[in-house]
Amino acid sequence: MLLVLVSDTHVPRRAKQLPGELLDAMERADVVVHAGDWVDAATLDLFEHRARRLVGVYGNNDGPELRARLPEVARVRLGGLRFGVVHETGAAPGREARCAARYPDLDVLVFGHSHIPWDTEAPGGLRLLNPGSPTDRRRQPYCTYMTCAVVDGALTDVTLHRLPRR
């Protein structure tokens, strides 16, 4: 099972459109996971149209229309793994322990908000993944998104994709 992980698209505020590479990856994926800050309902519509299956949450920059359509936290079982999706996890120091305590029932937690890619494992085995942002790199050298696979109940091939500078 191939997954595309994305967050903080911020369309149309940070970019007029999503990168073509991300759109192509979404079409190949079995599941697309978006960890919030869509900003525009048209972006959610685009993801719903392109993705075979979409799992998403709202972020702090998402208004009432998006909050009416998306949960704050999503939980889903994919290929035998228990995934959670949330926009914010708090400050980087202590993140692993904090998330392990808050989400003891998960194997993988996908989050966003910081625009900073993150891939760590918490005590007890919770994998924390932040794909960064495909449109707003902030202090990062590149805009990014992630792909990964679930094979035989295991998370494999976690890859951070750097997008060309615009």
C-alpha cells in the first residue's frame, strides 16, 4: 500500500497551485494523508477528486467551512497499522514522549504545522512523521512531502521528497 503524506498546503496564500510532482504522486497513491492547513476548501475538493482514498484533518489556519468537513484528529487502520493524523503536536522538545502519552493506541502519527520535516520514533515505538510543506518552506532549504509504504503490517520506504524551487 503506497501512501503520500502532505501538510500545510496553504493554497492560495503561499502558492497559487500545488506542485505537479505532488499531484502526480497523489494519483499513484493508494491513500493520501493531509495533516491540515489546507486554507481553501477548493484544495480539499482537489484532493478528494485526485486521491483514491483521503485521510485529512483541519489545521489552525483552516476556517469554519473546512472544520465542518474535517476532524481535528483522524484515526485509521491502513495495512494493519494504526495511523493517527493531527495538525499540531506542540514544541519539538519532548514531542516523542508527549505524543506517545497522548496517542498510546497508534503505530504512526502524521502531523504538520511547523513546515519542518520530522521522522522519529517515540519510546514504545510510535513513529512520528511530518512531511513539511509542499508550498511554504519557511526556514527549510526545500518544500517537501513524504511517501511511504505499508507492507505486511510494517511501515517501509519512508522517503522525504524535495520539490524544485519555484
